[in-house]
Amino acid sequence: MSTMNISLPDTLKALVDEQVEKRAFGTSSDDVRELIRRDQDQAQLRDLLIDGARSKPAAPADASYFQGLRDRVRKAGKPSARE
């Protein structure tokens, strides 16, 4: 694992210390790692939402669409004649 030293204003350092206590992290490093992971998750979600917004419209998800899904699941769950 690599080490990174950062400088924070006193107000942000106090906030990190407070979050360590509230969220029961062992260290401020644990808290910062969790914040970075959350940021990665948000960036990934944002990218997925943008991709979805740019994609072509799909067929409507109406009753027949869901019935087709149920039929495919049932068919996939049945053993074939060869088994």
C-alpha cells in the first residue's frame, strides 16, 4: 500500500476526526479511503446514467414485456429432455 500525505485546513481536519468517531473508523486513513471509494461509485453511477440517457429508447416495459421475461425464466429453469 502506498502512502500519501495531505494538508488540510483545521476545519476539515476536525471534520475528518469527527467522522472517524461517528462512523467508528479505526483511523482517519480508513475514513478518507471510504470517501474515495464513494466518489468512485458516484462517478461510475453518473457515467451509467449518462450512457443510459444517450442510448436509444427501448421497447416499453408493459405487461407483455414482463410476461415474456417470466416465460423465459420458466423455460430456462426447466430441465431439457436430454437431462
